Amino acid sequence: MIVKKLLHTRMRVSDVEATIAFYRDVLGLAVLERNVSPRGSQLAFLSVPNSDELIELCSFPTSGPVHVQEDLVHLAFEVDDLDQTIEQLQAKNIPITDGPTQTSSGSRFIFIDAPDGYEVELIEGPPGAAVA
């Protein structure tokens, strides 16, 4: 068996509304679809600009609180201008939890935290190169 493509990544969240607001208002993602699963989970599918893969948010409060282990998982997004991104985050009172850091290849990145403690990495590629 060989898979055809990555469709979505699911993240369980405590508060689906707060998490949607973060990804929509801070990072510019769009809500593509919302529904309730047969077992009662609230689901939201977020689309990412220039990407076919979706992020699925799942809230199922009866299963208990969400505890995200540090350094277990993070999402990484490319940005055009890291300095401008930092200014925009500061204007929205979003703290930078790590960075900015520059790599030997010339990429620069920072980390911020989404609700529930999921890490989000924002990367500016080196001049003239694509981010991988």
C-alpha cells in the first residue's frame, strides 16, 4: 500500500471557539467546514493558504481536559517577512515563546503558542529559496 496524499491532521482542543479564533484571527486560516460527529465531538476543518492539507480541530469535553506534552508536536507555517510577522503578533498581544532564531541556511523562525499549548512555528525562508 502507498498512500496518495495527506488529507488532514487532527488536534484535540479544549475550546473549539477559542482555537478557531486563534487560527483565524492570528494566522489567517479559514474555517472550511464545521459539524458534530456521531459521538458528539465538535469538529472544525481549517484550510491553510497554498496548501491542500487541512487542520481538523476536535473538541470532546466529556473525554476530559486536553494536556499537550511539551515538544511533542507543532505546526510550522511559512511567512514572507518574519519581522513584519513579529510586529503583527505584538500588536495582537501574542507572546513569542522562542526566537527569533536564524539557521545556518539563512532561514529565520519563531515559536508562539496556540490554545492548549500547541506550539506554532513561523518560518521565513532564506532569500530566494523555498521553505521545506
